[in-house]
Amino acid sequence: MRRLENIGLLALPGLTFLAVIFALPLLLLLLKSFQIDGQFSLEEYRLFFSDEYNMSVLWRTLRVAALTTLLALLIAYPTAIAMSRANGIWLSIFLVAMVLPMSVGVVVKAFAWSIIFRTRGVLNDTLMSLGLIDAPIRMLFTETALIIGAANVFLPFMVLPIYAVLRQMDNRLPEAAASLGATPVFRFFNVTLPLSLPGVVAGCAFVFSLAVSMYVIPSLIVGERQQTLSMLTARSFLFLRNEALGATISSILLIIAISVVLGSSWLANRLGARQ
Amino acid sequence: MTGTDRLFLVLSWTIGLCCVVFLMLPIVITVAASFTSSSVYTLPPPEWSLRWYQSLERRSGLWEAVTLSLNLALVSTAISLVLGTLAAVAVTRGRFKGREAIATFTVSPLMMPGLVVGVALLQFFREIGLRDAYWSLLLGHIVITLPFVMRTLLASMSAFDFSLVDAARTLGLSYPKAILKVLVPNLAPAYLTGGLFAFLASMDNYPISIFLTDARNKTLPIKMLQYLEEQPDPSLAAMSSGLILMAVIALVVGARTVGLNRMIEG
Amino acid sequence: MQSSAGTEPDKRAYLDVVGVGKAFKGTTVMSDMDFRVARGELVSLLGPSGCGKTTLLRIIAGLTSADAGDILLDGRAITRVPAHRRNISVVFQSYALFPHLTVAENVAFGLRARSVPKSDIAPKVNEALQLVRMRDFADRPVSALSGGQQQRVAVARALVVDPVLLLLDEPFSALDRKLRETMQVELKSLLRDRGMTAIFVTHDQEEAMGVSDRIAVMNAGRIEQFATPSELYARPRSSFVMDFVGLSTRLRGRVQKTDGTTMQIETANGLVLANGALGVGSDVTVGVRPELISPCAGENTISVTLADAMVLGAKTQLHGVSHTDDRLLCEVPGIQTTLTRGQDVTFGWSIKDTLVYEAHR
């Protein structure tokens, strides 16, 4: 590599492409949502936020995303710990369980969950044959079903960053803590947990932004009855032909996504600065 | 090891194994449901049968959707690999300001809501007068695939010790030969994993594609959701099982050639 | 310096490792290991990598469990006591400082783990940092420290909890040579002043000789010899110890004749006389320390051609090669310039300085 000054030019094709086909459209979308007939205006946002139904959808979307992230974290953290200590065949089992579902599409998995949660579906049949319930309970179209399904789909994105951090952690650190008199509980809360926080932040940011904007999973599991922001966007574009509303909601989703990215990288930097 | 240590260990392994089961559940259920003889989803099926696989032939538009999806995935991944290689070399080898920012920017589509990108592209293409559905879809799918490629290429190129190329040159290899013999073998795993995940992401994409299709150009995920609304019989489980088989093949190829552990890096 | 008077029959044993064995995945790395350390003693475990010295250290610390045997500390069995209740501090090779904590927080860690009242922690941390001359760095993140500074923090962190025993795993290996020597002197006097009992694990014989009262030379999971540095150097008990501790010239030979006190050993370079009483016909390894060889004469002599004369400052090394291609090493004090490469010389040494070991195999 002789002319290192000019090597930067190699980035131009890719950068130009993303600038024109990705950044510019998003920017235009954002700009347009603040305009009515070419004039700066917050009218669309005022309309959106003053509508009680819209607000309930916004609230539901955020609540579902937060609960999905929480559920995924609760399952993922212990899993990542077990995984970071696993070797050989067990590690392979864990890795396959992460990579295979990631490679299978969202459409397939969301469809599978809709089979599982059906009133005459797999879960109800199982529960009834075990005698745990007498009559099928309604699961499809509930928020709980949505959260479980979404957590399932996004789980690998929570486990893998935490696993990566734990795997990299110096094994001597918990040992040093033990030799200094720290009990296992003290060790966990004062060494392992704080050191794994960057992975937790990355995982939560990823899962939350995926969950806020998920579309396929709620359409298959809860359907039209309980709208989310994404479904409302799609509906306003594809069925209602109310593009102004769609553009506004898209911009809100975009602003949420950007805040999550900025917020998490700020947090990660703060955590990183101490390490 | 104390009792508390053991409790921690047992707890994390129990949850970990439950997590494995939980993750595999939808895949196993789908495959099992696809072999049913009944026309509703009951498990275990009353009788095993291949009838839903046979019924796929009669599904109108399925083959067109499959070929369109494969076409988009292959072409967009190939273009992304070219654009990605150039950009990754520039970022890891160049000496200019803002390299970090460029790296973040090229990976950022991963963090943006797909639906919003779809909406934005829809409006943008309309404004510039791009009406062709195939070209719209292809451009959209490059936005999907490029960050996957960038992520793995950036990770493995910045980990690559470029003095190895110099070492090979002092040992008598010409510059192109040194690149071929030293750099390429070291980056091959990154190309494979980045390419695989990009391909699968394109195959699976719904939220961007839905805004860019027309009546004649429908990708597989869009077609599947449409079938689900029109006629939700177990033939959908059969289609899904086909996609699962594709993912399994990708996984086996990846695990065999680069190893599972490297597949999740980057 | 030795332990205070006690009532037990063996008052010298403060740490007593009895019959410890350990296997990893079916491979025995240590069996029936006995090892005793007196109170206030500084001891080194010296050996090549893989000899089991770190395993022994980890077993004493409670970080690895022994398959067999017992660990006694001050007469009390601690074999089943978990690491965090042993009050044995460890300084790790990589120092294992907590990257998310500052210097002071690292030092305070053990005190917080022991639930020492907050008001007592600060003065103790201060004192410990003072001891290692790191008080000005108290609020720095540990990643901002140099290797030597990190080591000082690790030592302060280990000592602030008043451990009953201090274990150090290759504590100097990450430091450059100059700094290493300074830190060795500093640490040794620090431990002496506090009357601390400490065990160093190292593969560096100079380091072991510099810091310890006694050295246990380990090989393949066994202690070959446990003695003071001078004893180890002057009277190595095996050819392994002779090779591992200090430089030496080795020759192969066979005992030809013995009169009970002196042996005549046949080597490719002629007869060599040595003290000892090995059986006639035994294959032996003969060794001589380089500074005991004189480049002119002695009771045993071998003619060599000088392959090199290296002036090292305080001493000059003469590398001789005999007609059988055996290499002999001679060291003379000061700068020696009269002997040069290519010259023929006679290397000689006295009978009492000849070390003889039965050859393996």
C-alpha cells in the first residue's frame, strides 16, 4: 500500500451510495415531517400527539419494546454466563442455538409463534393434556404473547454481546476478588456485573431498537387489533393513503432509533472511559 | 467451590439450557407442523405426510417470489461485497480524519428501523422518478446487505496484521502475490460470514421490501404473508421449513469453513 | 528471622502442604507433594513452565482444589476452606487489577469485601498507597498506570487486608529488566519490614535467588531441592537443579574406578577426578560452575580452543571447545584481554568443585 493518502478514496463508492440511497431519503423524510406546503411547521406532530388513540399506540409500542428488552435481558444474562464457561460440545450447542435462529427469518419465526399461541394451538394443547388448564385460553392477540414472541426473535442479539464481553473478561479478576475475601455474591455485583455492563448496554440498545420498530411479529401475533407505531405507519401508507401521518410516525420512530443509538454509545463511552 | 458458587452455576446453566430450548422451539414446531396430514396445526400431527410439500407446486406465484428473492439476495450481496471491500480497506489502511465516523456510518443501517428506511426510500424513489420495482428493490436490498458485510470486514481487517504482507514481500513474493497468499486467506472467513448473513438478511427482509414492490414483483416474505392472510394452511409451514433448511445449510457451511465461534464475531 | 517459639513438635511449619496431588483431565500434574514454609519466610517456587509451580500456588490460595492431601496454615487445616475465607492474598502475573475501579478503589476492594466500616477504609487505603509510594495516583484509573505502578497497586491491594500469607505469581515478569531489579529490592524490604510470609512463583532463577530465603526447585510436579540460594548453587542435588540454577559446563562420563571417597571418571576428554562414591560402571553427568574453572591449570584439566572471549564488564566469559566438540565455559573476574579467540588454552578445576550425578536412563 504505497499511497496511503489516496487510499481513502476507495471508500467513496460505498459512501456515496449510502449517502444517496440511505441518509438522504431519511433526511428528506425527517425534513418533510416538519413542513407543510414548504413552510416549517410542527402541525403534523401536534395533530399526532393530541390524538388519544395515537398516544395509546405510542405508549403501547414503547411499553412492549421495554418489556421485550427486559425479558430478553433476564433470559440472556444467565445464558451468556453459562455460555462463557462452556466448552466443547456444550459451547457448540449454545452457538448453534444462537446462530441458527438468527439465520432463520423473522417471517418464519413469527409464523411459528402464531401456531404456538393459537387457541387450538400447540401451547394450549400441551397445557390441556398436562391438565394444567381445563379449557383453551386466549393467547394469540395478547400483549404477553407478543412480548414472548418478540423476546424469542431478538434474544440472540442480547446474548451475543454479553457473551462476547464475558468471554473476553480476564478470569483472574474474579479470582483476585476471591483471594481478597469477596464472597461469590459480592464478586458478582462488584466485578462480573460492572465489567459486563458494556455488553448489556449494547444488547439492550439493539433489542430495544429492533422491538420498537418491529412490524412482522406484531402483525402475525396480535394482528390489527392492537396497533404499534410500525403497523400504523404501514397502514397509513399502504391502506389509508394518509402519507402525512405515516411520515410523521416514521420520523418519530427514526428519532427514537437515533436517540437509542446516541444514548447507548454515550453510555458505552462512559463505561469504557473507566476501563 | 462454595455452595453459593454452585448455586450460581446451576442457575445459569438451567436458564441457559431453557434458553436453548426456547430459541429452537419455533424452528422445531414449524418443521414438525409441516409434515402433518391434517389441514389444521395440531401437534403431534395425527399422521405424517408430505402433502403440504406437494401442495407447494400449486401455489400461484410462489416460484416467481422465490427466484426474485434469490436474485435480489445474490446480486445485492455481491455488490455489497465489492463496495464493502473498498470502503473497509479505505477505513483500515487510510490515514485521514473521520475514519471512525465512516465506519459507524456504514454500519448504521443496522440500527435504523427497516420500515422507516422503506418509507423514506418509497418517497425518495417517487421523487426522483424511479418507478421500476426491481431496481428499487435492489437498491433497497444493498442498503440492507452492505452493513452486514462492512461489520465483519471492518472487524477482521483491523485485526489483520498488515506487516505480514510486508514480511511475505521480503521473502520474495511480489505485491499482488503477497496479497493473494497472505491477505486473502486471512480475510476469507470474514467474506464468508459477512456474505452469508447479508444474503440471509436480504432473503428475509419484509419491512423495506413491502414499500418497494408492485403487483408483479413480490419477494418471498411478502408472498408468504399474503398467503397467510388468504389461505393459512400448513403449506406455509412447508415453505418455512424450506427456508429453515437453507439456514441450516448456511450454518453448516459456515461452521465447517470458519467455525461457529468466528461466525458470531464482528 | 526463624519462627517464634511454639509448642508443636514441628515449630517451623507455618504453612504445611502435606501429600497434595492434582490431576487435570486424567493427567497427573502433581502427586504426594510436601512443602513447608516457616513464619516470616520468603520462599520461591522455581521451575520451568508446566512444572506445577502455579498449580501449587493456586491450591494454596484455594483457587484450585487439590485431589488429595491437606493444606495446613498455622496448624489449622484449610483444605476445604474456600478462597475468600482463607485470608491469603495473591498478586497475579497480570496483576488482575479491576479495570472499572480507580487505584484507591482497587486497594479498598478487599476491605469492602470484608465489610470494614467506611470510615476505616480511607485511612487504611491511604497508608497502603503510601507504603508503595502511589498516593498521588489514588484517583487515577488503573489503565493509566505503567507496569511498575500497576504492580505496586497490586501489592498494596494484597497487603492492605493484612493477609496471613502472600502469594505472588511471576510478579516481575511483565517488567523490563532495570525496573524488575529495583522492584525486587523494594518489595523484598517491604515484606521483610512487615514480617510477611510470602511465596513467589517464578521461572527466573536470578529473581528467585534475589528475593527469597529459600528456593524450592520444581520439575515435573516434584520438588527437586528446597534449600537456601547459596546451598542450591554450590551443592545442587541433581543435574536438573545444576542446570536450572546458574550456568555450568556438562560432560558425560562413566565411573572407572573408586576408592570410596574419590572417583576416576572416564570422559571423551580424558580422566576427571571427583569426590563421591558411585558404583563402578555407572553413567554420570559431570558438571563444573564456570567461575570455578581457571584458564591455566587445576587438578582436572581439559585442553580447549577458545571459540569466544566475551567481556561482560564485571567478568569475562571464555567459551572453550574441546577436540571432541564439548563446550566448556569459564568465567574470570574483571576484564580479560590477553586471551583471544582461536587461542589454545587449558581449562582446569579442583576435585572438590566437580559435581557428579548419575545420568538418567
